[in-house]
Amino acid sequence: MARRPHADVGVIADVSGDPVGDAPPDDETKYARTRGRILDAAAYVLSRKGYAGTRLSDIAERVDIQTPAIYYYFTSRDDLIEEVMASGLADMREHLQATLQALPPDTPALDKILIAAETHLRHELEISDYTTASIRNRGQIPSRLSTRADREEDSYGALWRQLFDEAAGTGQLRSDVDPRISQMLVLGALNWAAEWWDPRRTPLHAIVADAQRLIRGALEPSATDAPGRGRR
């Protein structure tokens, strides 16, 4: 089930627009529900057709409303796309934060990186059209639409920096690699999966397993590495 961060009441809603979890039972307005459905549809179209190919008519068709009605909820096509982009990155950050916070306190730093990689891939490829749209379109949207997405991307990157710094500081990162470079290479590879992965050919669990093996093989220190010598 693709899910979205609910823009109006701060809960997760399913693709039908019905709130799940701790959503208020009856006080969500028709306006909020329709706005959420428009966002869902925009995330779906943007994740598949890209910024240039996303048309309001396609979004309206998925919501089963007239195209001009979208302007009652969003001032422009770009306003709608900007919210989808920022929401996708924010949702990914919150999802990773919750995953890491739920781990046992003694979880090794390298294992946290491997868990973060799985969390990223599953959220990007399986859980959220918003996140898929955000990742696939980061280089396509005009700079005027990227301010909110840039802030969310920086916050998300900070989580990964903490993981790599912890691994380097506890001797769980090879001494001959740079934590910052390694972090960017790992994230770049994980993000690129949104472009090439075909679920009809390869199950997601196989992608996750291979990614984790590659990351461990690239980062895990050898027996000759001195603890805490990861480069800064």
C-alpha cells in the first residue's frame, strides 16, 4: 500500500484518502480529504511521468474531478508539485528516524547503516509514491520549487552523517575510506534504484540483500584496521 503524510491532520492516510492509525474519526473535512486525494494523485503521476510530463488533467482524472477544480486547493501546478516533493522527503526522514529509534541501544553502528539502507529502499520503492516522486525528480524541478525539498534533504542527510560518524568513531568503518564520500556514494546508489528497479524481474528483498552485502563489503574494516581510524 502506498502511503502519504497527511498534509492536514498530521497522520498517515492510505491511498483511498481514509485516515488510518490515530486519525480523528469524523472531523476531517471534505476539503481536506479531497486535497489529500489530489496530493496522492500528484505523487503517483509525478513518480511515473516526471516533472515535465505531469499534467493537471492526469491528476484530475485519477481523483475524478474537473481539472479547474484543482485550483481551489492549490494555486498552481508548481505549488502542488512543491508540496509533494517536500512531503516525500519529510516522510522518508521521519520513517528512518522512527526505525533507528526502535533499535536496541547496543545495535552496532555498521548494522544501523545496513538497516538504514533497507529502510530507504523499501520506503523509496514500495511504501511511498511521494518519496519515489521526490527522489526521481530532485534534478528536474526548477530551483524556485526546491527550497523546502532542500531543507528536508539536508535533514535527511544529517541522519546518515550521524550513522557514518558513529561507525568511523567506533572503528566499524574502514580506515582508508572517507565517511562523507562513502555516505554520498551509498545514498546515490540507493536513490538510483528508483530509476532501474523492475519488480516484475527482481523482488525487492533481493535488491535489499544485495545492497546490504555491497555496503558491508565496502565499509567493514579488515583485521589490520586500527579502531577509530576512519578518515574525517
